[in-house]
Amino acid sequence: MNELVLKAKRGDKKVMNDLLIAFTPFMKKTASFVCKRFVDEHDDEFSIAMSGFHEAVLQFSPGENSSLTTFSHLIIKRRLFDHFRKEATRNDAIHLVKAEDETTGSDAQHYVFKQSSIASYSREQQAAERREEIMEYTKLLKDYGLSFHELAMSSPKHADSRKTAIHIAQIIAETPEFYTYLMANKRLPMKELETTVEVSRKTIERHRRHIIAVTLLLNSQFVYIKEYIKGELI
């Protein structure tokens, strides 16, 4: 499967088409699950699911993401949620035009209520996406022998130490050979880092878990979780 994905990522249209055909039942099932109703090839939601799967194949990194189905499930859900929000906004704009033509205020009040409902729905979906990201990130960390509990216990206590660890993680994430080493060996390229960063080996080892966790996060699709470290990036 990983070989097929890599071929599709390199532009092999036949392989990509074969993957789309093979995973059609999966796309229908995922779309039906998200929409809470049966979805087939004639529905717009299926087209969105197929587009999401295509995007997932192009973004999937064997060894970094837990599996193609899990990763594509997440992407499809996001694209469908985006579609729902756009449709809600478009329908609400139509309703606003109607409300402005009325002489009474009842429709306008209903519009305000609907806007509130849409905002609430959006918050709920964002919360669901955050939970999905946390589940995916937890699985990814497990592949490296890490857990949220361990990270909480070993997280740098001082701001300077935390910034140093994040800076090292950025270097690894942005240096192909360092990142490839981490992906292949599930550990940090210590010798290379010692000659690159201006901190001791002891310091790198002390913050090893935090550095690996942040590196994986930086090169992931976890939009919401990344927000927690965005302010500390260099």
C-alpha cells in the first residue's frame, strides 16, 4: 500500500485512479458516517469525500501517519465540515435577503437565531476536529514510545528551556536528512544535532521526548494542536 501511495504522490495517474476505485466503499462509508445518512456516487458529499481522499493520498507520509484509512478519514471529515459551513452560510445569506423584505421583525429575529445556531454548530465541529486530532496525535506518539502523560512529566519547566527544545525541533523538521533519520530510526540524530545546535548532548537528551513530540507536530496536519506552540516558534 505504501508503495502505491508513493507512486500516486509522484504523479502516477493510473495508480491514483486504482486507489480511488478501490477505496470507493470506504469513501461512501466515511461520508455516510459524517452526514449521518446514506451517501452514494450521486451525492455532492461523495464528490467531496473523493476529493478529500485524493488530497489525503498526496499528503500521506508512510511512517508519519498511522494509516492511509485513518489519515484520509480525518481529511474527508474536515472537507465535509467545511462544505457544511459554506452551505449554512450561503443559505443564511438567502434567508437574510428574505428577512429584509418583510415588514415584521419575526423573520429577522429568526435569522439572528439561525446565525447563533450556525455559530454553535461551528464550535461543536471544531471541538470534534480537535478531539480527532488528539486521537491521531496520540497514535503517532505511541509509535515513538511516547504518551501525553510522559510529555507532561518531562516537559521543560522553564521558558528558555522550552524555547530551546522547540528550536531544535524546528531544525529537525526543516532539515530533510534529520527528519528522515527520525522517521526511520524513531530516535534523534544526536551526532548531527551536536554539530548543529549550540547546546550540549546532555541538554538534548534531557528534552528528547519534547523535541520528538514537537518535531512530529510541526510536520503534521494537526491544525488545532499546532496553535499551542505557534507563539513559541522562531
